[in-house]
Amino acid sequence: MNEKFVFDKSKLPKPVLEGHGDWIDLYYKAWELAFENVEYLGKPGWKDIMTCMPGVGITWQWDSCIMTFITNYSNGTLNAFNNLDNLYMLRRESDGFMAMAYVIETGEPAYGERINPPLMAWAEWRHYLISGDSSRFEKVLPALEGIYSFIEKKRRRDDCDLYWFEDPGSSGMDNSPRGGYFAKHLDGSDVCHVDLACQQSLSADRLAKICEVLDLSEKAAFYRSEKDRINALINALHWSGRVGWYFDFFSRDVRGQKIKFINSKTAAAFWALICGAAEGERREAMKDHMFSKDEFFTKIPFASLSRDDPNYDKTGGYWLGGVWPPTNYAAIRGLCAAGYRELARTAAVRMIEGMTRVANDPAYGSIWECYAPEEYRPATTEDGGLVRSEFVGWGGLAPITMLIENVIGLEFDAPSNTVTFNLDGREKCGIENLIFNNNNISVKCTEYQSFRDRTVIETEAERPFRLVVNTKYLWDPVAIDVPAGKNVFRV
């Protein structure tokens, strides 16, 4: 066995969260499952991979991207970027095509020409913000640009310049009521899918940032303009002002200035927050829908299909309401980007609490692929059975990544060597033994009071870094230049 991928909790970051030992237990359970789900392939040219489903013989694109958001916090002991490197190797260089999944034995696409959510540029950029390592950028940029270019040339409709998946399964939202499953000719049944447009905009934005780091100013300017172009189209054609939501639509009527929306509010629209298309009144309207108990803000949030939809299934029914970690992570990152940091924390807390209750229930006792929106239990499949258990993979997003980023409230920006500590929890919390920007750091709030000079922050680090502290009681964030060693600060 490759010793690099042996589970050792002492080598992982140690979360501190007063009064929530059960959440900490789930955090370590998620890591343990992540290590158990490593596949040692033994194939020349291939790297060993982290997987949601060991033994199926397939490696998936969007699963692989999403798992990097977990292993960014492994202190180098587990690496989902192995998955991405394998996928970069398998992509078709002639036109940039990357399949939604590949058969490991043959290296051939598992489902023909189907694509998957293009999240690789986002994954690479987020890794850089935490690790400070830009060495991957030059190597992976051709693949990232190739994927972007393929979607522009092969998955954009001539009549409206917007984007299509082959069917809802390609979007990852298998049985979501988004215009047919499957499309007769794998042409998306004339549907324009809002999530692919938002994901292409997000890719353009992260490609611009990557090009800036590489001093490719012309390319950076091009991708910034691409983001603006795509966001303008999203708002012109996917947005319903009457409802206040982003919908998929049929493109065939666009030339006649008639938009026929697919009248289901789904988690596909969550991506409009993180790509920046939803601004101003649109952003407010989305937030109101997402936190409505009659729509998406269910017992375990967020439902993947609004509760007022006739197709909604309160037990989940897979994508007919099931609560899914990948779309929830996009939603919560988008809420943070849109300025709704405390609401994002509220949703993350509610999801982690729900997952903890399910894991502690003897009837279920695991981390699952997705969750029922209105009960503390796993979601049902399309056929009424239970979804897959021990699903880490992306099942670790809430207990690991959201716990660190949203519940404890730590944000990382390696280019500026800055850690932001959002003390929204009003409790003693923090992290110990975390590798940030090649620096082993600990940041803890050991006393929290709402009046002056009573919030105490303790730090420990091998090298200096900047710490920015936010609380609801401060007019402005407090910036501290933290020296190496152990330190105590009163905010």
C-alpha cells in the first residue's frame, strides 16, 4: 500500500468547536472513509485515485473535481488531484473534449460524448488559495483551455449562444425534471441548461485569475470578457423576473423573442450566485427562494427541487428533492461570495447537524450519497431504495470542508498570505495543525465576548502570516500581522 494514503488523524488538521464533539466525530469519520475509498490502480501512467464508489471501474469528472475541495485540507496526506491528473491525461487533445467518465481498464469514455460540469479551473484555483502552490498552473492550463473551448464550440446553441448538456444525467442531476431523460439524440432536447452556462462563466473567471498569475495578460483579459458576456446572456435569457429565479429554457423560440421556461425551480440555479450572474435584486430574490421553507430550506437544506414542484419527493427520490453535497457546496460558496456569510453558515450548520443525526442513527450509521430533505435519513433513489452509503467522495464536503470554512469560519488566501477568521458562531472555535501556504498554523478563538477587548485569539505558526478577524460586533475587520511562534491577541 502507498504509505502516503494511510489514515492518521494526528497528521490532519484538528478542528476546535466547543459543544459539538459529535460534529468533530463526523469530521474524522469522513476522513476515515475517504482513506478507505482510495483505489490503488497499479496501472502504468495512472495515479492512485480517491473515489466515491470503489470497485466500479470508472473514474468520474465532476466527482473528482469536487473531492479536491476536501483533500485541500488533508495536509498533503490525501490528494484528489491525482484524479484530475489522470483525467487530463485521458482528454482528447485534438478538440479539448473531456468525457464525464472513463473506464479505468481501457481509458475510454464510459458514456460516449457526454460531458460533465466543467469545474476543473475552479478546483485548481481553490487549491492555490489554500496551498499557495502555483506550480500546477502552467502544466494544466492547456487542458483547462481545451475543456473551455470544446464547450464553446460543441455545447453552445447557435440561436441564443447558450449552453446544453446532453441530458440531465450529464449535468450530474440525473432524474431532475429538466427537459427529458434521456434526450433522444443526446442533443439536450433543445434545452439550454442554466448550470452549464454558470459553470462556463465560473471557469472563465478562474481561467482569468490563473492567467494573471502566469503573467498572460491578454488571455486574462479575454477570459474576463468571456465571463461578462456569459453572465449577460444568463440574465437576459435564463432569468424570470416574474418568479425571481433562473430556469432552463427551450431555445427554439428565442428567435421569436419568446422564452419558454422549463417550469421547475431546481438546484441548477444555485450556480448563478457563485459565478456572479446574480447581482442586486436578482441576488436578493434567489436568497429569498433558497431560504423559504416552502421551497428549498428544508429540514436538511437545500432541497434539489423546490417543494412547490409537483415532482417533488419529500424522501428525496434522488434529484426530485434529495439534498446533495456538490450543489450545496456551490450554493454555500455562492452565498458567501454574494455577502450572505451568516446565512451560508446557518445552512452549513443545519446540513452538518442532519448528517450527524443520520450517522448516529443505528438504522443508517454512515455518510450517504445524498439525504432526504424532510427527515433525518438518507435519500431514496428513483426506484424508492436507499442511495449509496459510505460515500466519501463528496459526502465529506459538509463534515470536513464546510465545517472548516463556514462553521468555524476560516477563509484562506495564499497569494496575500492571509487567513480570515469569521467568528459568526459566537463560540470558542478554531483549527490546529493546518498546512496553509506551506506554513503549519493554528488559529483559535479561546474567548468570545461582544464587548471590547474580550475576544481572545490564540495563534501558532512556523512563519508569519496575516490574520483578519470578523465579528458582527466590529465596524470593520481587524487585521493582525501574526509573527511566528505562539501568540495571544485581544480583539
